[in-house]
Amino acid sequence: MQYRKDKYGNALSILGFGCMRFPKNMGRIDMQETEREILTAIRCGINYFDTAYIYPGSEAALGTILQKHNLRKRVKIATKLPHYLIKSYADLDKLFAEELKRLRTDYVDYYLMHMLTDTATWDRLKALGIVKWILNKKKSGAIRQIGFSYHGNSDMFCQLVDAFSWDFCLIQYNYLDEHSQAGKRGLQYAHAKGMAVMIMEPLRGGKLVSHLPEQAKRIFASYPISYSPAQWSFRWLWNQPEVTVVLSGMNSMTMLKDNIHTASTAKIGELGQSELNMLKKVVKAINANMKVGCTGCGYCMPCPKQVDIPGTFAAYNRRAAEGKFWGQVDYIICTALRKNSTAASNCIQCGKCEKHCPQHIAIRKELANARKELEGPIYQMVRKLVSAFVHF
């Protein structure tokens, strides 16, 4: 494992363990498999684990496993304050205490304002006294470093960087989003301010691996250097000295070991102009087919009418990238083969989802478009058969 230093000289593994997608069994976190993967990760040198208050069961699972094996001091825990649930100063201590209890610790190494959207939101928190609260927690040692996670454009990101004396930040960044979201401009701006920069969505919710269009696959396959799409994605990030840690939501041992291998061999500056030009061709091929720029983060959920928004968009994009058949199959699986339909046609246009979308997608409009493409005669027939079976 290789390491890069944060603002205060702490060595962090360049590969961080994203804890939002722990392995599941019957809809719940598979503690046995999660424990096996976390222990393997630590044994191989990963020391940065990223979770959040709103990731179901994640903080508790991580805390339980670290306590069981007496590993708390060997790792750095990053978790997040759901500022959108904060209504008063007292709420800050209440939610933080709950997180410490879940994590079975008395301090958090890296604490983030979760999905800080703009300076107006930060001003609201300041009016509630959050600056005083942060300084008190840092003085007591309960919080070691303070930062924020962000989805949005680079202009607002830079304004937020300047709004407080942050230690680090977490941004969406990958070769497809080089010039969107915070982008390269934001990455370099934060780095120049002395902040550690952690990266989320390195694979765009898996789309840079499992849902690449055929043309993009051919570009990778024909290149003289033989890396997998995932390896190219990570190497592109670690090629840049401004990147401190790249998070990966590793939910299988195969994925974990492959990422560890890449993190052990990637080098700053290893990609030359030829490799970068090749990746630009891949970007062009991806953008030619993608319908909706959804990363599958799930912030739009739950929908009050049970619409599976990320699942719908994933099927919609797959239909465009890989053909009608597989897109239709995915949509049937994620919306029709259930006791209660989660189809796009359930949408009542309330707009609740759009208020929380980090990608600023016009979700209602795109759901309507997806419905036209995916809920044709075949889908309706399958849905009726499923409904009849469930009723029977």
C-alpha cells in the first residue's frame, strides 16, 4: 500500500474503504463477509474508512468490527454530520453522540459536513453556532480534523473552501467528471489551500466499469497497456499529486484485492499524453450514449411512491449503451419483480427527489422519458403476470 499525507502530516492509504456499500444478505449488512473484508483491508495497509450517519447500519457495523478486534487505533475513521437534520445547537451534540456510540469510539479522525451544498447552507449552520461547536470538539480531541463533502459546480466549491478553515474535503471526481462537479479546478484549488482532498465516485457508481458502451470497451481493449477499466480509472486519479485518498465501495473480496494491487503499483505521473488521450476518447464514447448522468448515490431516495430512481436510470442508461434487451431486463428486475411496483410510472411529480440530487438532474422529466422507453407492452405484460402471481 502507498500513502499520502494530509494537512498535518498524517500518512493515509491512497485507497480508502468506502463503507456505504457493505456486502448485503437478505437486505441487511452481511457482518461475517464485511468483517472478513475489513480485516483483509487493514492487514493490507488500508487505514482510511469512510462512513456516514445516514448509511443504514454502516457506522454500527464498522464500530463493532473495529472494537471486536481492537483495531480502532490502527485506522482513521471519517464520518459525516447530516446538517440537513440540524435544527438547533443541541442537535449537534445529540447526533454526534449517537455517531460515537454507533462507532464505539470517543473521537472521530475526519468529520465532514455531509453534502454541503452552498455558502447559504453554511451560513445557516453558522447562525446555529456550528463554528463554536467545531472548535470545542477539536479542542477536546473528539474531532481531529474537519471537512465537508460536496456535489455541485466548481465556483460554489471554491467559495465553500474559502468560507472556513477546513482541513480536508471530499469531492466527486473521475475522468468523466474532470471538468464538472468540483472538477480539476476545485481539486487544485483545495490542494493549494493545504487541504487534503478525498475522492468519491471514482467509478461513477460503477458505470465506468459495468455499463461502458461497446465503443469504450473496444478503445480499452485495443490499447497496448492492458489494464481493466477500473484500473484505468484509479490510475488516472492517483496519477495526480493533488489527490490524497480515493474511496472505493468495495463489497467483494475480488474487488478489494484488485484495488489493493492497483493502489500498490500506481505512480504519480505514470500516465503520459498517449494514455490521457486514450481516456478522452473513452469519455467521448460514453457521453455519446448516456441518457442520464446518475451515479446511483441514492440521495434521491426514498421516494414517497417507492419509485426506484437509481435503478430506473441505470436501466435507462444501459438500454442506450448496451441495447434494448439488457436495459429492459434490468428495469423489469428492479421495478416489476417485486410485491409492490417501484416503476417510474408511480411518480406523482412531487419533486422531493430533485431537492436532494447532487447531480442536479431533472429527475421528474427524466423519469417520464425513461417510462416511455421502458414501460412498453412487454413490461406491462410482465407486470401483470407478477401481480397475478403475487395475488395468487
